[in-house]
Amino acid sequence: MKVQFERLQKLYIIFLYLFIIILPFQVFLITNNCSINPAIELAIIYYFLTYRKVKITILCIISIFFDKLHGIVIGSSLIGLVIANIYLYYVSQRITHRNNFNNFLLFVPFCLIVSVSKFFIVVFLLNNNIDNFNFIIHLITTILSYPIIKTVLSISEY
């Protein structure tokens, strides 16, 4: 009985990983002009930045990979990730007690810093057109997807 439970638990974790991998590439349409696609990579990067030590070179390689994956100019998200990493370092020195709610509240500015910096680089410096409503929906779905990603990543550590 215990072996079957462990197999089901491993199968559940594999299913959640596949869900996390497939979700950013699946576009869910709300209307003809608006789609829902959360930035799962921000939640994963935030999780590892808060619970693990990540060197700045690894952060650069990750940002290059995700910029290339999303088809935007390489380095667009790097500036936001570096600023957000400095923000997390500053805040982690000030906060003594971390629980899930505080962690979620710290994710919101992290997500805003990275997403808004990438938005400004893509829209203003590169003269690309992005719909504001899509950007807001993207931010909301990214922020709301963090508890799911955190749960999956914390379950998989056991």
C-alpha cells in the first residue's frame, strides 16, 4: 500500500512538472486580442533566489535562455532580474521571519520589477507594440501562479 502511494505521489509530481513546462507555451484566449500566459519562469527563478544561492552568472545564462525562448532581444530581462536580485538581497537582510504569506508579498514587487523593466525595454527602446491589457493580465496570472509553482517545487524536494 505504501509503495503504491509513493508511486502515485511521484506520478503526481511528474504531472505537475509537465503542467509547468507546457503552460507557458499554451496560449489561453480570453478575447480575440487578449491571452493568458503566466511567466512561470519568474516564479521558478524567484523560488531559487529566495531558497537557494544563485550566482549572477547563472542568472545571466538563465535570462539569456528565456529571452531567446520568448523571442525578444537578449538581455531584456537581465536588467530586471539583476535589479530584482538586489531588491531581494536588501529585503532579506531586513526581514527576520519568512512565512508563505510574506514570501508571496515579496514576489509581487519582484514580478513587477522584472516585468515592467522588460516591458519598458521592449516597448520604448525597441519600438514594439504591446497591448496594455495583455500586459496587466500577464502580470496578474504570473502573480497568482506563484503559490502553485512554489507548492510543486517544495513537494519535489522531499
